[in-house]
Amino acid sequence: MITVLILMTAGIILGWLLHKKERFLKVSSELTNWAIYLLLFLLGLSVGTNEKILNNFGQIGYQAILITIFAVSGSILVSWLTYIIFFRKNER
Amino acid sequence: MKGSLIILAFFVVGLLLGMYDLLPDQLLENDYSLYALYMLMFLVGIGIGSNKKSLEVIKSVNLKIILVPLSVITGTYIGVSIFALIQDNLSLIELIAVGSGFGYYSLSSVLITEISGETLGVIALLSNISREIITLLFTPLFARYFGKLAPISSGGATSMDTTLPVITKYIGSDYAIISVFSGVVLTILIPFLIAIIL
């Protein structure tokens, strides 16, 4: 996993150095899309051959949505507090 | 939204090809995904580093604005921890890892798959896609009842791009910079958080 983090950090530095090179940025954003497509295709492929996931797809999806509902509710409530305490008073 | 559908289409095509055994076995035996992941992370880094919006945003950093992504992280972790108490299929660690996608489903699902396997990867994919969809659908409601930071926090990492238009429409463009800032910070943190947690 450390490789992943090093690569991303190297990318950030390179991107920052080359942020005026439009052509380079266009190519790298196009490549990003294709890397995502490839990875999601491969994830689909390995899920498609995994009986355990396929047999429980409904339950997995249901769980995933519940996680999101809890995650979003938590974020909204904490940021509501942050808003009331730190942001709202400046607007009056 | 169009981008999301294309990504989903690739996943579904892969899923169908896998289910109906339409690909030669040697393609399945070799695992190219790790190399593709390495390339993706490098490219994502370039995207973040060269993003003109994120360069602008860094100049506007102050203590208060940092509280926004911090609230998103704290709130997400509190939320999934409560969920951990009422179910016993997934461990707290796994739930926190899935929550740490903050809506960036392509990156988080791939990273989590690589570390913890496909089951959790699929959960991360579906969960984080639904975070983006919930934000797109309910931003007007969130903005009305829970303050101007609510849509930004619901959007998580997506508040810098895919959900930014709808967010600024409902909370005003003076909050756009906060929205982008929060999204950029979360996007950078996602791989680090997932790697530390799992």
C-alpha cells in the first residue's frame, strides 16, 4: 500500500510542476478515465466469477446503502453543528 | 453523471462477462489490477496537483475552512460506528474503511478490493455511489434544514466536481470555494485513510 501512497504523492508533485502544460494534462486526464474504466471492468469481472458475492448481491447492496445513510447523517449533523458555531454568525 | 454511468457500465460489462464465463481463463488468472491501480494513483496525483481550482483553494486556507472536511470525517465515522453497533456482518474497521471513500467510489472500491478482497470492494462501490446519488437528489432538502455546510458534507469528496454544480445552486456560489476545498482535502486523504485503517 505504501507504493500507492508514494506514487500518488509523486503524481501530485509532478502535476503541480506541470500544471501549465495543457496537452500533458489533457492526456493524463484521459488516461485517468481509462485506468478507472479498466479497474472497474476488472472488479466487475472478479465479482462476476465470485459465487459468494453473486448469491448475496441483494444483501450486500442493502448493507451498502445503510452504511451510506448512517455516514451521510453523521456528516450532516456534525457539519450542522460546525455551521451553527463557526459559520452562521458571520452572515448576519 | 454521464461519467458515472460510463464507469458503472464498465463494471456491469465485466460482471456479465465474468458471470457467463465469456473470457479465456488465462485472462482471469493474471492479476493486472495492481499495476492498473498503481497507474491510476499516479494519475490521480497529477490531477490533484495540477488542478487550478485546488491551487486557488490552497491560498484561501484558514482555520475555519479546515473544520469542514474535518466535520465530514468525524461525522462519517460517528455515523458508521453507530451502524456497527446495530449489525454484525461487518466489523467496525471494515465499515470505517467503506465510509472513508467519501463518495469517491472508483478509487475507494479499487483500493479496498486490493487490500480486503472483492466483497468489501463491492460494498465500497455501491455505498459510495449511493453517497453521490443521495447528495444529487437531496441537496435542496439538506440545505434547507441543516445549514449551508450540509450538502458539502453529504457530497464528501465529490463536492469538488460531480456534485459541485447542484451544491452551489442551493447554497450559493460564495460557498463554492469551501465546497471545492473540502472535496480536494478528502480526495487526497482517502488513500491514506484507507491504507491506515485496513
